[in-house]
Amino acid sequence: MKQVVQNYKSGELAVLDVPVPGCKPGGVLVRSAYSLISTGTELMKVSEAGMSMLGKARSRPDQVAKVVQSVATNGVPATYRKVMGKLDSYTPLGYSLCGVVEQVGSGIDDVKVGDLVACAGNEHALHAELNWVPKNLYAPVPDGLAPRHAAFGTVGSIAMQGVRRGEPQLGEVALVIGLGLIGQLVVQLLAASGVRVVGVDPDPVRCELAERLGAAACGDPASTAVEAAVAELTGGHGVDQVYLAAGGGSNQPVELAARLCRDRGRVVDIGKCRLDLPWNAYYEKELDVRFSRSYGPGRYDPEYELEGRDYPIGYVRWTERRNLACFLDLVARGSVDVEPLVSHIADFDDAVETYQRLKDGDLKAVAVLFRYPEQQEEAGEAEAPAVTVPTVTVPAVPRTGRASAPARPAEAPVRLAFVGAGNYATSMLLPHLAQREGVALSTVVTTTALSAANAKRKFGFAEATTDLDAVLGDKSIDAVFVVTRHSSHAELTRRALLAGKAVFVEKPLALTEDELAGVLAAVEESGNDRLQVGFNRRFAPLLQEAGKRFGTRTGPASLRYLVNAGRLQHGSWYLQQGTEGSRFAGEGGHFIDTASWLLQADPVSVYAVAASGNEDLQVVLRYPDGSTATISYVTTGSPGFPKETLDLVADGKVLRLDDFVRAAVYDSSRKRWVSSRLPKARDKGQNAELAAFVKAVRTGGPMPVPLESLVATTAATLAVQAGLAGGSPVTLARAR
């Protein structure tokens, strides 16, 4: 079999042919599917191996002390031969992998041949095609968890043990110094625990990644932004705990920890950074300095690791094996997302080249995986042609320098023009506007003369035309409603913004990333950001009241949204996917916006799967604080069942919405609030949304929904299609 090795004396890296390890009792023989390169620990060893003998001695004073002691005991010649023999030997690399059980040793009854397991240990989870792994250093992989994600199990356990040592509590604020692989995982684990996190790293790319994965704020240690964020989040008291996940020879991390930690706070060392503690600073605050020992209790104990003697759970709740299993469970349930951390996937045969690229800086990465091609089919994965994480960019919203528009005379009506007068406009929007005081329906524009004439007659428009340019050039018109087919929304919105109009566009805002970018380019060019998309459900009175009854959250939430969309009639233009996009592209923004409004955040990743042979979708959205929203968009259900049902669960409370007719909130004391209305009184928020839009136009105040939220929801909707095409989660990357 093949294995990655290194000669510490010469620095040589190689993939060697070595004998297959035997399957001893008390363990299993595992054929690797993916193994993870630790870009911290392993690269440090690789870099040290390339140093001169003096450089090696300076980097490892602990080993020098052992040599000195050996000289005193055994003499110089014997010690020299011992040291040179050890240096001039091949040593293994690697300690975190996922693979398939190929052989089971005696005494093992929790796994069988063919099972997928995650493995740990710098002697048992090596970058090799086969490894023998003792019982307490592997854990079965939960169903549905991808092998490449399970390969993070060991580093995840290291991060988890560090977090456990910090003893975080709900509502606390933590500082994570160093946003490499371990630091990124610590950020997510803390966020999933209900802790607000501030990250520190000189690399802006890593800071941005940490913010996408749940950090409240991140910044360079030399900037004032980090201190300002800590002061704002803690009321000036300082963070409750600090996690040192940085390496290197600088003493800056421990000094920064003392400066930003509160009185009697906790400082946990996870990485291998310099620890010259400034005595006065740590003494005056009486800081509690703690160390985190690798994967957890059991590490370095041969009776635990090699002989399989477990610690009683009543005395040691979280051993290294239990930490490993717990981390795998969190990833499987979506509470931790490791996919955005995967910077590169390399074939195992290219291991030497990959290490060299990492060492030279040609490959900048948070996490790198080795892929063992012969195992992909057995591990349940197809060949992965791409080595980059699928991403949809959430464009940055241009800064126009104005949060509002000039106020209009109170007595002057808001003059509106409609572009499009189809079924939705005439049934859901115009009836509300035609009856509203202070509104003047100025002009309706359609592509056919008769439809314009019908809208003018029915709703009292002053003018009807097919000339869009005349409307956009009419300075008396304050706002334009775009209620046309989906394929024209972005272009009409762009033109109306450039004409200086406030714009209300029905969903979707855009069908492609280029269309969305075009709208934002118009905002930047014109300085006009007066835009609203018809996401009306967040304005529904029943949902608004239920949200108030539910109250604020302190922990992550789980939201389920079932949309019983039903089948379309033959001939519907919604079926023209080539030009008008998919049904979900046209309608899905409603449901994503509602979920984001209830969770008070924008999603950071999207995972979508479709049932074979129909348009039924399952869309899973992940949010910065660890909350998740699952949208089931189905077309094959019964027409007699309600169209929309929603459940929000968090903090011992449940919010239930039944098709905007009935809502209920249950709290932890089993008390409940219930409200219902007649089906004919179903109100999905259009009237309240229009009122808010007209008010913003009349007063010049902010638009009802921030433009950043409209853009984030549109990008998430686009990511659904990208996810369906790629078959994997899609990261929503915020552009700067």
C-alpha cells in the first residue's frame, strides 16, 4: 500500500510503498476514502524538517533538553547515534480521516465490514491507503454524512474540546484569536452554543469566512475594529472567554486576550502559540488560563487509546471518542458546516506536490483533503470533478449616501404608474391601491392596448399606454410598479431606477446573478436605492402578531415551511422555464424572505435536492447563528390541503402558522396563544406591504425592507438552482 512519509533530517517528502498493517484485536482495518491535511500542525512539521540543524534546535527547545539529558546519561557518541538515527528515518503524517472498514478485529462488535468510520490519531489515522485503528479512536459516520465531511472529525474534536474547556454559556461573548482551520470550527461551535463570537486574524479572507459561518464581527488584531466590536457586544465589560487558536512566535495573542477579556474571564489555549503571560494584566483581572489537550480525555493514555478501556460516562462525560461522535452528529444535522472550509481536494498520488505548494504559499488554504479514488464508489460518493466549493455571490449593496428621499408635500398624492396589468396586479395589488387615500393611479403600461384600456376603466387610471419611455420620462410620477413576466423584471427595474423612480417590483427581482448585478449597477449609477420587492408575507398581520407573541430568541431555531404549491394548468406561462425560470425561481423568494424575517438574519448557505420526475424541492437554509430553515416546495400534493404551513421551534417555544388563517404560539410552560380568522379573511400581507411602500414614498423615509435583505434573498433563491445543478451545498459569499 502507499503512505505519505517525511524524513525529518533531510526534509524529503515521499509517497512510499509499505506493508499493509495487520488487523489486531481491539480494532479495525480501515481503507481510507478521504484524509485531511492539518494546515497548522502538519505544515509546521514540514517546515521544521526543511530547517538547518540549528534551526530545528531553535524551533524545538523541548527536544534539545532531552538531548542534553541523554548526553549526561549516555554520553555524546551514544546520544549522537541515537539522535541521527531518529532524524534520518521516515515518519508518518496525518491524523484525521474517513474510510471504510475492511476487516474487523476480535472484540469489536459496534461496526462491521463495509461501515463508514471517522478515525483519529497521529499513529492510526495517517495519510495512507490502509490504517489499523483501535476502538476508542474511531466512530461510525451518521447516515447521510459525506465522507469528505466526516474526515474533519479529528480536528473538529480538537476544536470541541477547546470549547468545552471554555465552558461557554448562553448569551456570553467569546473572542477567537486565529481563524485557521481550528479557529473556524471553534467559531461555529460557539455560535451553535448560543455564544456571540468576535474573531481575530490578519487575513481578511479568513475574517470574511468566519463572519459567514457565524461570527458577529471579525478583524485584524492591529485594527481598532475588534476592540470596538467587543465593547459594543459586551457593554464595555470585555469578553467572557478567549480561545487562542493561533500559532507562531508572537506574544500578541496572549496580550490581546488580557486586554479584551473581562474581569475573571477564561483564556483557553488550543493552538501552539507563544505564552509569555503579562503577569500584571493577568493578575489584576484574575484571568483563568486553561489548556485544551487535543481531542479530549483519553488522549495520550495508552490504556484508553490502545487497549480500549473506556472511562465511565458518569465520571468522564466527554472522552475523545465521544467528542468525535458528537462532532460528526453536529455536522450531519447541519449545526456545523465544514464544506466552506474545503479549499482544495487533491488526489492522494499528488500528496508531495500538494505539501510543497502549501509550504511555498502557492496554495493558500484553510483545509485540504486527500482523495483516495479507488474508495469513492464504496464510500458512497461519485468522482468529484471540482475542487472548489460551489458559491453564489451576494453582491455588495452600493452606498448611495442617502438612507431616504426628500419628503413630499403632505397634501400631494403619491402618483403611481403600473407596468403590467395581469392577474396578480388586478387581483392582489390594484384593489388595495384604488381605495387608498393619498394615492393617484396615474398611468398603466401594457404590451397590448386592450389590457391597458381594461385596467384604466376598472381601476381609474388617468392614462393608459403602451409607451414605457413616456412613463419613465414623466417627472410627475413618483413610483413605478413592475408587475410583468419574470424575465423582464430586472431590466424594467433597472430602467426605472435610472429614471429616478421609486420601484415596487413583484418577485423575483432577478433570474440570474448577472441580472441582479445589473440592478445594483443601476443603483450605483443613479444613486437611487428606492426599491421594494413584493415579499408580502412578512407583512401579514397574523404572522406579525404571532412573531410578537413568540418573542426574541436566545438560541438557534429550526424552521419548517411546507408549500403545497399544486399543479399548474396546461398552457401557464409559469411552465416556460427556458425564458421565465423555474417555478421556485419565480416564487421561492417569498418563502426564503419569510424564513429570514422570522430568523432575523440572512442565510449563509443553501442546500437543495429535487424529487425525481417532478418539481418537488427540499431547500435547507443555514443561518449565521446555527439556525436552519427547511422549505418543502411540493407540486404533487392534494389541492384540499392548505397551501402554506409553517413551524418555528426555539428556546422551548413553538410558533405554528396554518395558511394565514390560524396561528398559535406555545411556550415552555405549556401556555398557548391561538388566533384564527375566516378563510375568506386570509391576509398574506399585500395591503400592509403596499401601505408601507406608499408611506416611504410619501415621507421619503427608508424602504420597508432593507436593500441588503432583498439582495440576500434573491441570491439565496438563485443558489437553489445552482445547488440542484451541482448536487452539493452552495455557500453564499458576501462581496465586499
